[in-house]
Amino acid sequence: MVALSISACGQLVSNAKKEFADDVTATILESNDPETIKKGVPAYLILISSMVKGDPDNPDLLEAGAQLYGAYASSFTDSQESKKALAETAFSYASHAMCVRNAKFCDVKSISYFEYETLLLEVDKADANHLFIFASSWAGLIEATSSDWNSIAELPKVKASIQRVIDIDETVSNGNAHLYMAVLETLLPPSLGGKPDLAKKHFDRAIELSNNTNLMAKVLYAEKYARLLFERELHDELLNQVMAADIGPKDQTLINTLAKQKAKELLLVADDYF
């Protein structure tokens, strides 16, 4: 009975940590003040890291930390060094969470692409969100270390991961798996192997799955696709739609606020670009 009580107490603490992390994430996502978030979140990054240190094999807590670190790295950090450090932490947490859930994922960087493709087939719909957190953290790390060709060489595995998410549950994260794939397909121009036509399909699907509320999808559509192909009319149409749109669902307030800011910036320099 004592052993059972201790076990139950430990589970209660773990659940409380996850609930706290979830509440922090929700509060951040619902904010309409990016500047305050930028100043305030670093304290929570330290706090979540301390929670992970005390419960290092809690996959839910690790994933919450990965998402928070990854979001801050991509949207708020002021230096490349900081972006790299934050992205490394995000990937470390996300990869360890996948390892805890499935030991075969503990060393995916060392296996061949074909072995990794086979491993991905073991991931089913129930684990689609876990795989997406892992893949998006990996993509964030590659972006932060893009000057390292060894890092770039890992992109095929990231794309395979995101494609697997799309195959088993494309609705994960409000359709953002399609958005990630769209951006990856626009990293290179068509002459160098880029696939803008495929990217366009993914952008359109991401917007459709979000019921037209994912304003960042439209901003990236304009920035990554329309600019790549010098389609000024599409570029301006997408960005003006963002500027005219409502802020959207409560849990998209922050990202859509950032999207509106980015849209305004892109429109201001459009004449110079085109």
C-alpha cells in the first residue's frame, strides 16, 4: 500500500507539471502582445527546464518544453547564437520524448534514410502529434544551423517525418504539417530542384484545414512561394487578406498577431522586391 501510494503521488506530481506546462503554453498562444511575450517567456523557459531536470523521462513535459523553446527560437530571439542554442534544446527535448515513447527512435541520426523510412511506418495516428513535435523541432534545428552541411543533409529524414504525419493525420496542429512541407519545398528554386507546384498544394491545404484562420500560412505562402516565382498579384492578395482578417480563434491570437505584423512589413517593401 505504501509503494502504491508513493507511485500515485509521483504520478500526481507528473500530471501537475504537465498541466502547468499546458497552461503556460495556452496563455502564451492567447496573448495579443508579442512584445510582452518576448520579454516574459525566457523566465518560463528556465522554469520548464528545471521541471524537466526533475522529471527527465516525462514525454509530455519534454514535448511541452520542446514546443516552447522551438517557438521562442523561431519568433523572438535576437541573435543567431541564441536561436541555435534554443533550437538545440527544443530538439533535445523532442527527440528524448520520442525515444521514451519508442526506443527505436533513440538514435535516428545514425541510421540510414531507408531504415528511417521503415521505422516511420510503425508510427500510427495515435502518435501523429508526437511525431510532428519531433519533426518540427528537427526542422527548427536545421534552420538554425543551416550553414552546416551535415545538418542540411538531415532534411530528407525531416521531410519523410512530416510526410508520415500528413499520411496518418493531416489535421494535426491545425494542418501545420502541410505548412512545414510547403516551406521545405520552397527552399530551392525550380532550377535547383525545388518543387513550388507541390508547395502551392500544401499551402492551400494548410489554409483549408484551418478553415482559413491560419494567417501565418498565408504570410509564408506570400513570402516563400509568391516571391520565389515573382507573382506580385498573389503576393499582395494574400497579405491584404491577412491585414483585413479577424484575429481568429483564441488559441491562435499570438501567431496571427505576429502574422499581421509580418504581412505589414512585407507589403511595405514589396515595391523594392518586385
